[in-house]
Amino acid sequence: MLALLTPKSEAFSRTSEGGFFSAARKHEMLADLREGFFRLCALACAGLFVYRGVYQVVEDPTRLNAALVAISEILTFTWLLLSRRPATRDWNPLTVIVSVTASFGVALVSLQPGVALIPLPIAAPLQFLALMFVIWGKISLGRSFAILPGNRGVMTGGAYRVVRHPIYAGYLAGHVLYLLSAFSFHNLFVYAVITYLQLYRILREEALLAAESEYRAYTERVRYRLLPRVF
């Protein structure tokens, strides 16, 4: 009722000051557009890996390594679609470029047989264990999963009691095992770039979380990021 009694001139001035949308609403809309972009890219990459993985297995049912790498990446993008938005994110342009390239660059990985530097019967079971470690890390993390480094709260349970970045650790192990079981210089280059960029993401994420005293205490308890006694 009070809104009906508000003079038109006063209502017009309020609209003029804030524009058609308020600054807060514009910021929220921009965040939604960014989120939608990342999720659309995730959906496209997941679809691509479904097609490529199924094609390789249909062509050669013994290619368990290709099936496992496809499943691993499909889970990544599916998890992104189901994730909730972090409280804060690092929107630094360089960080955005690095994070998007590191995440979606896996679409450039070739699933062709390549050269087996280690036998498939050895690589595939280890690759499966690496995938299980990734899944354990994601279950421990819950829906707090994102492409950009951000503050999603301090995770200390489950796989995070082993290393500070169990999901990255599992992916790195899976990438190395797949590369060794289906080696090509193309994949070596792609994985080398992805690994370098993932390390950058890890350091940026830790820089954000370091503001939290709880996280600083956590790093004292769990000293290694990816591999105990190494890094």
C-alpha cells in the first residue's frame, strides 16, 4: 500500500540512481553468467569424452586404460555441474585462463592406443586405484567443487587427511599411468602443460585459504600437497 502512495518522481529518481538493475543485482547476474559458461563448457567436455571413450571401447574392448581416463574426466565435469558456488573465487584474468585451460585442456588428450611403455595389465589396475582416490577426494569435498581457485571452506576429513589436494593427486597419477600405457609425444605435451597449470592452481588456491587460521593449522598437520615426502 505504501508503495502505491510513493510519489512517481521519487520512484523515478530511485530507478535513475540505481539504473534498471542495482549494482548488487548486476554483480549477481555477471556471476551467474560466468557460472553458466563454466557449466556449459563442462557439459560439452563430458559429452565429448562419453563419445570418444565409448568409441574406443567399442573399437577395442581391451582398452581399459582409455575407458578409465574417459570415466575420470566425465566424473570431473559431472561433479562441476552439481557443485555449489564458492563463497569467494579468484577472478584474476591470468588465474581464469590457467584454470580453464587446465580443466578443459584434457579434451585435447588423444585416446589412440599409442606405445605401451608399461603393460596394460599393470597400468589399468593402478589407474583404477587412482580413479578411486579421486572419487574418495570428491566425496570428501562434497559439492564444494569448482574450476577456479576459491574459498569453499577448509576440508580436513576423508582423503584430505592424506594430502592437501587428493583430487589433483589422483588425477596426476591417472594421467601418468595412462601416458605410460599409451604413450605419444602429443599426449606428453598436453599432460605436461596441464600438470604445470594445475600446480599454479594449487598455489593460488592455497594463497586464498591461507587467510584462514583453520587452514594454516591444517597445513601444519598435513604437510604435503600431492605426494607424501615429495611435494
